[in-house]
Amino acid sequence: MDSSCPVSYPFPWAPAPDIPEHWRTMRENPLLHVTLPSGDPAVLVTRYKDVRQLFADERLSRNTSRYPASRISANNDLFGDPEIDNDPPRYLEERSVVMRAFSARRIEALRPVVKQITQELMDAMEAGPKPAELMEAYAYPLPILVICHMLGVPPEDRAKFRSLIDGYLSVTRLPDDEVERCRVQYWDYLSELIAAKRAEPGDDLISELIRVSQEEPGKLTPYQLQHWVKTLLIAGYVTTASQIGTSMAVLLHRPEVAEDLKANLELVPSAVEELLRFQIMGTSLGSLRYALEDIELLDGTVIPKGATVMLSVESNMDDDVFEEPLTLDIRRQDNHHMTFGAGIHFCAGAALARMELQEATDGLLRRFPNLRLAVAGEELERPVGGFLAGYARIPVKW
Amino acid sequence: MGALRVTADSSTCVTSSLCVYRLAQVFDQDEQGRVVVLDENPPEGLRRELLRAARGCPTGSIRVEEAGEGVGEGVDE
Ligand code: SF4
């Protein structure tokens, strides 16, 4: 690729559940000039070692909705909020309040709940028509039910709650005014939920955050609390659902690997990690940053001050760091992939997502040892546009 | 080879839990979810996994030292 002539980003997907062509070749240049869906320019840092370092570099600001930074798309700003400071020290104070709910111990305490949800979803799948559609039957409901459990969303509100988030994220590709309506309603619903928890605290994350923000005033204002709840929800839902779907597609598209895993279920954690490295549902758009100063890369190339910068998740395919990166190796050991980022913005929900992915994968392979794609991998369709691009439908049989 | 010494900086820890899942006999977390080192002088047999934990930490918060010299920290060489 010529580094001086901008290419459109995101790059095209591979026709099958596989690594796209550009991801294999893009590291010839440490810095690629790209055009975002909005038409705005950005640079993409392509090499793993640069990416890893820059994730920890405070000269890259995360406040991309405040600076004159490039926009991802003209009318779609999912996470940005000009009133929220995403840089240290403010960001770290807020994050530390939230993160207590995501420690290993707390995540492990949720594991039986997640297991139970997977069992119920699979019961319904088994009783339903074949082929089943994995996204609707399993991948979407699982993370949303887990989030509802964590936040203490009452069972009777869950359907409404999901339709609002789906609309907000435009999962169902609604017209703009509908999406806007969902956003307002969703924000209002969260306000009501938080108010209800304030009046009557329960054993859930919102009640806990309220308590902590009362005990340590100033660390988390009510607005920030609501912003975090909103962000955790959005970040934890479609990402996890898309990864459950695409990772099963990647696996089932490689029957020898799927057989190997079924025969060695103790490998599920390392397989999940490898499927995270081999992820084909997300792009680097989520890593958008803004250069506060000139920044030099390892080979001397300079990112100019003022540039909008993306740190490449495609660096998961860097053969300088990963041996045979294009091989899906469920026994891979030194698998420090960039799917969850690194540095202080390391994905807050990573441990939760991992645990859900482990239970989702283990559950499916145990219950349906004959599970396979009901269509050729090349026929799986991606939604048009959108922030995340997992498969819209994944028909499976067993 | 001297004894291994492990330290972790809880002020930069972002609760990824990667170290705890890798080596629960060495790493734990406090109430706030921040890293705590349970065993500062782990047995030699854990060397490889300790270095992996140090390299894997997203914020480079873990140090593994030997006889006063660093043998690995949270950056990729
Ligand atoms: S790996 Fe690093 S960031 Fe993650 S819990 Fe351990 S010390 Fe904290």
C-alpha cells in the first residue's frame, strides 16, 4: 500500500470468516493515511510494537469529541460526550470507582449466573426450529441478560430495555429520527432506573455505584454515574454479542480446529483468547485518539501534532510478534493481542466479556457436539454500515 | 540464578485481571479491584508464567526482578 494516498477505512471484510486482505499486508508502512466513514482524515498506526507503546502514551488524548478531531461518521457519536473528560487524572478517578465491580472475584461470582443463562437459551434453541439462528437465539440475548442482571433491570423491563439499546445502536438500522428517539428514551430510562435504585438500593452495580459516590463525594457525580452506566451497557452488549457470533463462525468454518477443541474442552480459555486475537467483528475506530504533540514511531516516522490517530487492532496479525499470525492456534501461549487495547483505557469489560465468551463457547460445544454452519462461510452476511460489523445472521444446525 | 522478586504498582493497575487469572497464587486484587502481590518471592518454576504476566499487563504495572536486576517488566522487548 502507498502510505501517502489515503485509503478508505474500515478496510473491506474477507468474503469468508477469515482475516481480511489488507490486515495481512498493511504493516509495510508504520503509518497509513486513511479516510474515515465521515470523510475526515486520520492516520492508522499499523505495527504492534508502536501500537502497544502508544496505548500508554499520554500525548494521545482520548477526548476526541472535544478537540477539533476527526469524526468517525457524520452523525454517529456513540461514546463521545463533550462533558466527560476521558483523560487523566479525572478519567482515572472515575474509572477506579467503576472497576471494583469488575475484579476477578466479582466476575467469577457471576459465572454461575452466565452458565444458567446459556443453559436456558440452549434449551429454547433445542426446542425450536432447525437450523437455528445463532445471533438471535444465543449471541444477542446472552450479554443483554447478563447486563440486566448486573444492573438490576427488573425482568418486566428487559424487552423494552433491549429494544431501546438496539435502536440506540441502530442494530436494526432505523431511520435517524427513530434512533434519536431511542437515545432520548434510553437516557430517560436510565435516569428512572437510577432514581429507583437511589430510593430502594438493591444488590446490583447501579446501587453499588450510588453508594460509592455517596461515600466518596466528588469522585463520581450523578451525571458521570449515568454516563458510565450508559457506556458500560453499550460497550458490553453488541461487542460481546458480535464476538460470540463471529468467533463461532471462525471456529465452525475450520472443522478440524472445532473438532480439536471439542475433544479438548480444557482449551476453551486459550481458544477464546485466540479467537479474540483472530477477531473479525471490530475495527480500530474504537481506538480513536488525538495527537497533542508530534510523536515519533520506532522507525522514526512522525505522527504530526493535531492528527487524529487510530491504534490498529489489525496489529493482532503482526508477524513480528505473533508466530504464524494467520493460523488459528487454540494452544497459542504468548497471546497479548490488542483486541481490548492497552494502557489506562484497556477495555473495562474485558474480564466479563472473556468469561461470557468462555461460557458461551463451552456451553455450545458441550450441548451440540455436532454444531456446524448451515450455510457456507462465504454466505454469511454482514450488516451494512454500523459501528461494529459482526454477522447479521448465523444459521447453524447440529 | 538469584531468587525472583515480584512487585506491582496498584496505582497504575486498571483491573484487567489478566495477572490474577494467569497466576492466582501470586496475584490477587483488593476491594477496589487493584492488584495485590500475594507472594513476592515466588518459586523458580513460575519464572516463565511470571514473565508472561508482566508482559501481558496492559499498563506495565508488574515488575519481575532477580538479584536486584530487572529481568522483565510490562513492556515488550
Ligand atoms: S495485569 Fe496489570 S492491570 Fe491487570 S490486574 Fe494485573 S496489575 Fe492490574
